[in-house]
Amino acid sequence: MEFLLSQKKLEGNFYLDTKWNVASILLYRDQTVLEGFRVRYNINSNMFELMEPENNLVTTMPGIRIQNIVWMDSAYKVPRYFVNGMDFKEDNTPISGFFEVLVEAICRL
């Protein structure tokens, strides 16, 4: 009996949203806020790509530097809120990545 192994390939991409969305970013360090950058988030690497407003240069920032981020969804024109999973623990270990805040309450979902 002969088995053929198929090649693995990526379908889709690693971005939460492939579109560039204008965002406000709160950094852990000194609670600094970055405004006006267009961003997109690579889930696989936990990295944000930031495009500067004036010159369209792109740089990356590790997710571990960002406390939370609010971006304006460029397609639907609604804000989306995200918090860093490092502030939450599972089995006493910080969670990697970001959670989208869907409902604001005492206990965030």
C-alpha cells in the first residue's frame, strides 16, 4: 500500500485584520500614548506593524510593549478595543497575545 503525503501550505495569513486601521496605542512604559499610526496585528509573531502617518514608513513593535490598543475598523468605521493578555494569567502564567474587549464590565470578556 502506498501513501502520498500532501505538502503543507498556509491558507490565509497571520493578520487579525489585513487592512491598515488608524489606532491609539497605550504603551506600558510611562503610559505613553501613540496616536495616528495605522496598524495591523500579526497574531503568529505577536507583533504590531505601525505605519507612520506622514511618510508611510512601516516599523514593527512587539506586543509585549503595548498595554492596550483602540483601532478604528477601516471597513465598518467602528472602534475595536484590545487588551494585552499579559495582564491575565492562566495556571499562574501570563497569557500571550491580545483579547478584544466586547463588553465593558467589572469582569471583562
